[in-house]
Amino acid sequence: MSQVVPQKPLRVVVWSTGTIGRHAIAGVDAHPDLELVGVWVSNPDKHGKDAGVLAELGRELGIAATTDRDELIALRPDAIIHTAMTDDRPFEAIEDLIWMIESGVDVVSSGPVLLQWPEKILPPEMLERIEDAGRRGNASLHVNGIDPGFANDILPLVMTSLSQRIDEVRVMEICDYSTYYQPVVMGDLFGFGKPMDFVGMLWQPGILTMAWGSVVRQIAAGLGVTLDEPLIEDVERRPAERDTPSVSGDVAAGTMGAVRFQLIGTVDGVPRVVLEHITRTDAEAHPDWEKPPAGTDGCYRVKITGEPMMQVDFTHHGEFGDHNVSGMITTAQRLVNALPAVVAAKPGLVTAIDLPLVTGRGLVTGSRA
């Protein structure tokens, strides 16, 4: 399938102006097929402020942010780019998304990431609610990003098209999180900087499967593989070896400073699809774990064992920032650039496998009138 090009610009609302949302605003502003018509904010102090100011574009866009969600739906937008924080409120966020598509608005969202491939994670009745809301509103919902997202769904599946035999697909994130500003995620979910006997939310049984099971199962579905259930969760946490500064809260020696986790999908007991994260707050620590390429502070790595043996390291960094800045940009842009295809898709939940080719059409410097 070729990429989708709308006949006229799609009217878009950006839902939040945080670490991802402000980049989504910039992305919509730069995209020739999209028109920003509204912005939602949760903070009353941001109500009435111009979207360009909130996105730090250095200019106004003539769009005032609002805390009134009904006001935004009344604009009758074609689509919403939903980038609000969902890690600590996944089910409340799902209710928000159901309301949006039931209201007749197509949605692309950065979370909850379990909606990338929610089978065996959400109960069947909730999946049916989402599909029914999409049918009633004639609207689609697509959840994606960079990880979970492009780096561990589209990228590995495209690579497997070069395979003659596949023994294992392993998708990895190897990153230094010391420059990642998200205190709730870093402290409460991961437990970085907390005593080793504090078990962060992510390490509770079943949470990794809820958070990244969609990745493992979507790759398996793309390969026509039925995995054993349940998926296998494997976690190794290590203390910081020295005091380490971090933008989300400094990490003292002896407190939790690094983690390596795997979510393993097996077939007849043999690992076939594996998600692995190696997350450090000190880039030099724990050299026995895999590291990103020299000269970089993070990468996504895809390793395909079989015939042939293949590995791709996907690195990125911001023009004026590090990999965490560009990570927010790539997350936002995967949603922004996929939006026309999602609007054109069937009602209900749309996965990465369902979409046609998505490119950065219209974004080449100097190509926009």
C-alpha cells in the first residue's frame, strides 16, 4: 500500500504540551497536510497561553490552549494527537481515548502503550468497548511511538523481510537515562535513586507484560508465530557504583542505578521473540552489559539470529540536545506523520501492522511552499 495523502489539511488538536506534546505542536506546524486548531492542557496556569509559546517555538501560532475538553471537541477536529502522561493512569487514559473516538475524532496516541497490541493484556470486554466506540464514532485509534513503537515493531519486522530463517528476534533499548527528565517514571516506576529494597512499579509481577507485552506479541503476529503463555519476565537491578547526577533526581551510590530486563516470548519453551532493555544512570557503569556504539549515549538495537545473522543499531540525537530530546521528537513525529494514514484507516483500533507506508512526506527542507 502507498502512503496516504489527504486532499486538504487535516484539522488537528494536540492533547498536552509536556515532553512529547510540545514537539507534536512543532510537528503539526511543520507538516503540510496538517493544521493545528486546538491544544489541551491539564495545568490551569497554561490555560489561555499561545501554543507556540508553550511549544517554545519562539513565535505565537494564534491558538490558545484550554483545559476545557468539550470546547476542543466542539471544534470538530479531524484528529487528536494525544501525548498526555499515561504511565501512571493507563485505564483512566483508555477511558479518555474511548470518549474521543466515540465523539467521532480519529486519534493517534503515545500511550497507554499496551494498546499497540492489547490482546491477552486487556479483557475481551474492554477490547470490544474500544472497537464499538470506533464503530459508533466512525473513528480510528492508533498507539505508537519509538519504544514501544517504531524501534521494536516496524523496524524489526522490516528487517525480517531479509531473512531466510529466523531463530530469534531480539529488540533492545540501551540507554543512559540520567538526562531523561521524568521524575515519576524514573523514581516511582523504575526506582532509580531509591534503596535497593524499594521495588518500583515496573518490577511488580505482570507489569512488564502489561507495558511491553504488546511489542513481543505484535512481532510474533507479524511473523505468524503463536507464543507460549505467559510471557517470561526477567529483571536484574543493580546499585549505583558512585554518586551520579541526574536531571530527574541525583542517584546516590548504593541506591538503584541500573536495570536490565527482558520480556521473553517462547515457542515450545525456546525463546523466539525477546524485548530487552539495559537502562543506566551512569553511562560507564556495568560494562558486562551490552553498550551502545562508541560515541553515543544510547541506541535501539535489533538482532536477528538465523540465516543470515543481522544486527542494526539505530541511534539518534537532537540537533541541539542529547538522545532523550530526540527520543521525544521521534515519538511525537511517528504519531504526526502516521496521522493521515490513521484518519483513512478502518474504524476501531489500528496497529502498526495495519498501516501503509508512513514517511516524512513534505518535511524536506525547502520543499514546503
